[in-house]
Amino acid sequence: MVVGPRLRNIHTWFARRPTSPARALTLSAILPTDDSINSSLIEDIIGFKDLKVAARTYNAALVTYANPDRVLLQELTRKYLGKDPHNIVVVDPMAGGGSIPLESLRLGFRTVAVEYNPVAYLILKATVGFPAKYADAGLFEETVRAAKEFIAKAREELGKYYGGDAENYIFARGVRCPFCGGLIPVQGVAPQITGASRFKRKYLKIDFDKERRTFTAETTETKPSKPIEKRGNYIRCPYCERWFQLRGQAKAGQTAFDKWFQEHAKLMKSVVEELEQVTPEMEEKLLELHIPLVKQAGNTFVSIWGDEEEERRFVRALRDLSDEILELQEYIPIDEVPAENEWASTARNKGLTHWYMLFNPRQLLALAKLSKIVAETAEKLASRNGEFGAAVALYLAFAIDKVADYNTIATHWQGSAFKTGIAHTLRGESTIDFRQEYVEMVVTFPERSLEWALEPGIAESGELTKTAGGILPVLKFLTDEFRGAGLGDRVEVYLGDATRLSEILGVGAVDVINVDPPYFEQVIYSDRSEFFWVILRRALRPVLELLFKPGLRLSGWSWTSPAVPREREVVTYDKKDSSGRFRRFFKEFTKETYKVLKDDGVLVLWFTHPTDIAWRTVGEALYEAGYVVSKVWPVETEMKTRYKRQVNVVAQETSLVIVARKYPRKRLLEVSADVRRGLLNHPEFVETAKSVVEDARKVSKEAGASPADMMALMLGSALSVATRFEAPGLGGFDPLFDAAATKVDELFVAPLLHKVLVEAGPVRLPEADAGRVVEYVRRAMLRDAATRSYVTLWFLSRVDLETGRCRDRLLPLSYDFGQTVTKLLGYDIDRLRGDGLVGESVVEEPEDEESEGGEEGGGRGKGKAFYPVMFEALSAAHARIPRDKISSLVPGRALYLAYLALHESGAPAVRADSIRKKLTMWGDEDIAEAAAVAIILLETARDVDLGFRQAQVKGLDRFAQGSSRGPDAVVARELAIRTLLHLLPRA
């Protein structure tokens, strides 16, 4: 929910960091790290003392809205660093949406923002560069004036193409039955357009006349039946009742949707490229393909199929596009969709080979006319005011992008009870996603569309909390912040390659690098931004040189290019980085940051990718560049669903901030030939790990971290430990990191083991017995990857990490999170599943609708999650896994011992003797380790896991005790634990 002007409203960017932690982290990286500066002074500089004022002004106590105290900061930098803030250089070499450089500049530091992507470069100019430079020159006031003129001209030019009361139009895609030829309006909004109660006539009724093969549509207050029967990718013709394939991979020939896209592309090409005059047949084809079904008029939905006036307006747009094509052609995105653009591949594969084919004729006409108005305005303003005029035009062009995102044939209608309206083109899918219906935004509707994109009235009034996401309220906020500050000469924005950073900045010139890099395949920025670039380069054509020439440091690319640069973009196109592209470029980038930093400089690296490959790549890059990780912080920056679209699942929700410096490393000369064992036993390595883990534990507690985020922080601690050492014969970073991850994990779990045994578990043990159990579990975890993986997942899923008590309901683990943890601990969650030690559960996913090329279905979906199992493992092992295999794994042996300890009869000593006689093939150490792990499992398992209540687990009844016949759960558990203690050697 927008509570005030937010940076993201300037222009869409695909990963933005929150400004509050960006400010705090930059400040923390510059000021001394010891306790010489009182924390209250730091809070004052950040702006905490102004939070009440921010809350009154913006209805939100956000640091973003609080002014930093630049005077106090100057006093402290002079006192502790001997220089003014303007002599301290802060760089974001992958600056994206601009949060980090903006907050650096607001603090008063000399700020450099570098971006490889031209759209992001323009966003940085609009967010940081121009507001700081031209706030006192009247940038806001001039842009408001130009925006009002722009909106007025747009209404004059485009108003005639829309119904007077229309806010949005919902179009069905018209397909013909391959058997009877009947026209079918394919859409996903019938029978219910929206579930929101505030709307009238929110149901859509479609009736089919089988004899005439025609249909009628009307909106109603009562819910009708579904008009079309669907089954997977097939639909049943409502006229002849025969089934045919609508979508998906064609079984034979073409699907109906394949044909729809082909015919749409042909119609658009005939007008835009072949310059054909519109004929009655073309008009008929337009209304057959793009069926105007419903319009939203305020809070009422009105059927417009058969509405001659609405159809006339729609057809007129096609005719006028054709008549004015020569005048408008330079404003139409006629460029080919590049073959390299994976996001647009679904469009290209359907025959939409050029960007303009993503629009219907009216949408394209509106886009071209808006671009023409802005281009003419830009030329006029720049001729009078140079770069200042170009800056004004840039905000107008951004408004076109904002409208275009909500105005293509790849939009769709959202009709849930919580959200009703247009789902925009660049929503979360990895490729362009075509739904059954699409939505057209009415560009000229008051307070919507173009006026919503800019919001000149709200911005001019100063009532910025009323913003619904417009550009000008943000510009108002920014220019107010920079007015009179004298910061315009402290910021530089470059279009450049971060992997060649030293060519832009020089060597040893930077105090702080604060950066949130792209990671692997999470977002391919070049692909998505190209949708905007083909629009911007036309609307801003007269002023592109003014905008780009001062900051262009990128060789081989020009602002005249129809495509954005992607050759050296630090991304990859698959999760595993099969080509090694990301690993190669990220290492080059990290080495360049080391070059440009001063000897006492600091690298602040935001890390947000939950895979073991990402962890190893980042660690290896930092290590090879020469960095030592001095600190790792958790920062809440991610939406709860960013990583996994599941509910009630353990998945990482925060970013980690990795702080790295040019510290010297400790060389460990006395490490044995077995490097891993040598490191785990090296006193200095162990003591460093203890110190780092204890620090991380405090940070985690203060932050109130979730189990997954706590584990992520521990893995970050392993990076810190590993980068502090070097040793002969390592052969790379991995042996150091593997040893560090193993030790850190053991140190993370060991105190929890003690708490469970002495304080929290159902059977409290004396210190001496608890110590023996902990020691053998530690040994097993250090020695055996399966044990440390299983025990770690067990605690994350089944134990409250604060209290040490078992959870009433276990927390399933997301696959990515479980795989990352187990891989970094030397095992694999798939191997644990194969061993029968991890099971699957089904969780609900957020409501979604079917998408072209995706899975069929609607409503709330199901997803898989994973959890460490108890006696189910024995049931699975009995069916699938050889006895000798499960006996080779410490967790498997532990489960078997726990089962035997529960089922034997007699006193604990008698039970223990009986068990030993059954396990003659196991050594004493094997038995001791398995018994210790078994005790931990029994102390932290629920009664249902032990069979003391009805357990809904297939195969468990073969091993579990019945709830009505078995002994008391408390007594049985204690007898089993006392039995297992007899299997541990006495000290």
C-alpha cells in the first residue's frame, strides 16, 4: 500500500532496495566501527529524531521521509576522519533504481552511480541526478506545467477513441471453432468479473445461439453458469459441442490461440509495415479477433458486445492509425524483438516478431501519439533550456512507459475480492504471459491512466499522502529535499560496465562501495527493460544525446541502438549457471571493486539468492579478490513471497548484507595434509569460528530472525570465517568454506542441544549426561555430512530455536532452502529423501489463474515442501532401502535405536543389553553416536511422531505404538532415553 511518494513510482525497476537500510548501511560503513561514537548520535544522523514529523506529514514513520542530519555528520567526519563528507566517495556500481546513491547523496557524500542498463541510467538521472542539480532551478514547477499541457493535449488527441464513461475495457480473444466455424469469445472473467462487493453488475452472462452460431453478452447482478466448458488446454465448442485444442503445445497443426496470435500479427503488420489502407474486411477481422466484451464505468460493469458506438470508436482507431501511419511511424516501436530476449520469447514464438505487435490498434495509436507529443515537447524545451529541458521531458516519457505497461495485449484482468483491476504487462512471470482475456486502459480517463501516472494536481497541492503512485509527487519530495542543500555538484551518474569499474573511477579512489548486484537468473534486467527502451528512445529522440553524452562510459553501445546492451550483463540464464557466465563476470566485478577501493575502503554487498551455488560463487569471488568478510547483517528487504510462493513454509525472507574489507589474512602453516580435518582441529580457526558465531547469534536475536534467516546468517558467518584464513595446498576457496560451514553449523546447534537436554526437553538430564550426549552428537556432525544436514533440518523444522521446545506443528521447508542448507553442509536434500530421512508435504500456494503456456487451472494451488521424518524413515527403508544402507547412515541408525529403545521391555540397563546383542555388527563409536542423536530426537519429537496418538503417515502403524494400548507417553519416552544413555560410554 502506497502511503506517500516512493522511489518506485518514478519508473518501474525490477529490484529496489529500501532507502532506510541503504542510508544506515552507507553511514555505518564510513564512521568508525568501535564504540567511540555514541549510538544515539548515529540515530540522529540517520533521522530517527524526525520520525514523528515524518509520521505526521506522510502517515508513515519511515526513515525515507526523515531528513538526515548533515551538519552533525560533518562534525563527526571532521573529528574522526579528518575530512568533510564531500571528500568521501561512495559508489554504487550497479545502481538500478537508485535507492543506495540517493541516500548516500542525502547524507552529503560525493556519490557515484554506475549502471550498465540505459533504462536504469535514465531512472538514476531522474531520481538522483536531476533533482539534486535542478531543484533550485524550478525543475518541479516546470515539470508540473509541462505535465498539465501533456495531459490536455492527450485528451484532445485521443478522447474521441473512448466511450465517455469508460475506465477500462476487457477484451476477449475471438477464436473460431475448427469444426463449425462459430466465433467463441475466449476469456477468464465469466461468470464473475470480480469478487469485490463494491461493484455493481459484476457477473457476465454469455449466451450462445447454436443455430446461428452467434453469441450475446450481458452483465448481471446474479451469478450465471460458466459459458464455456474447459478441460486442460481444450475447450468444448458451445455451438457444435466438439472439443478442440485452445492453447499449449499443439498436438497437430495449430492451436486456436496460435492462430489468434498469427492473425493479430498479420493485421498489425498490414497497417504498420505494409501501409495497407483499412478495408471493411480488416475492420471485421479486428472485431472478430479483439472482442470488446465489458467496460468498467466507475463501480459498474457494462457489456459492450454489440454496442455500435463502442465498436465504431474502436474501429476508428484502426482507420486513423492507417491514415496517419507515415506521420506516426517514427514513434511506433517497430524494432524486432531480439532473439536474445528470453522474457519476450513467448511473444516471439507466437509470431509477435516486433514490439508494436504487443498492442491492439487503439493501444498502439495512443502510444504513438503520446510519444509524438513528448518528443515535440522535449525538442522545444531543450532548445530553450538544454539539459534542464531534457530533464523535464524525461519525466513525461516515464509516464508513457507507466501507461504502456498497463496497456498491451499481455495484460489481464484481476478480479479477486481484494484486488480488482489491470494486471500489468511486466508482472512477475519469467516470460511475457498471455491470458485468455486482456485489458485496455482508457488513456484519457480523468484521475486514471496518464493523469494517474503523473498526478500533477496532488503534487502541486503538496498533499503527497494522497498519491496513488504518480511520478510528480515523488519529484516534489525529492526537489524539496535537495532545495538549498547545495548537493548538485556531488553526484555523478554513468552508463558503464561494472566489470571494468577501474576504467571509470581509477584505482584506489573510493571510500565505500555499497551495491546490490543481480544474482544468477533472478531478473534478466536487459530483457524486461527492453520493453521500455523501445518506447523511451522514440519519445526522447530529440534529447537522447543531451541525456546520455555526459555519462556515457560504455564502449560498443549508442543511444541510437534499438536494443539494450546485454553482452556483459552480470546475469545468467539458468539457475545453475551452466555456462559459467555469472561466475566469470561476478568475479571480474568483485576484483574491480577491490581495485577502486582505498586500502581502508569498505565493500557493502547485499546478498539475496537462496542457493548453494550462489553462496559459493560469492564467497569464492570475495576470497580471490582479496577481501575478508568482517561482518554479516540480516536486513528485511524482501517480500514474504519473494523466494517461495508458499505459505507456512520455512524459506529465507531477509537479505544478508556482507561487509568486506582489505584486511590481511592469517596464514595457517601447520594445517595437516587432510585440510578439512586440520582446519576443524586448528585452535585459531576454531576460536575465530566461535567468536563469529556468538556475534551472529546476538545479531540474530536482536533482529528477531526467523529460523531460515537465522540459518542464513550462520552460513554468512561461515563466509566470514573462511575469508580470514589461507593455508598451503588448499586448491581454492571450497575447502576453507566447507570446513567453516561445518564448524559454524556445529557451533550453532550445540547450545541448542544443551538447552533441549537440560532445560526444555520432556526428560531433563543432569549436566554430566547432557555433556556426553552433546559431545557425541557434535562428533557425528563434524564427521558426517548426512548427520549435520539431518540434525540441522530437524531443529529448523521441529524445534523452537529460542526456547528449545518441540513445535506443536512442524514447519515444512521450502525445497530451495533445504537444498541450500544441505548442499553447503556437504550433503543433498534429494539424497536425504532417497535415504528416507526427509519427507514431502503439500502446502497451499497463493491464488493464481491459468496463463498461456503455463499450467492450466485456477484458484489456490498446491505446492511441495519438505520436512525431516521420524519413524516414517524406517517404514520407507523397509520398502525401498536395503538394511545395510540405512545402517550406514548415523541418522538412520539413530532412528532404529530410538525405535528399539521404545519397544524393548524391562529396565533401561536390560533394554540396553538387549539392544547391544542385536547390533553386533556396529562398533562402540557407531552405537554411541547413533544413541546420542536418538536421544535428541526423542527429546524433541512430538508424541504423534512416536506413535502415542493417531499418526497419519503411511506405513507407520507397522512400527508405532497404538495410542489406546501403549504405555504412558511420558514414561515410555523417559525409559527409552535412559536406555540410550546406557549405550554411551561413561566419562
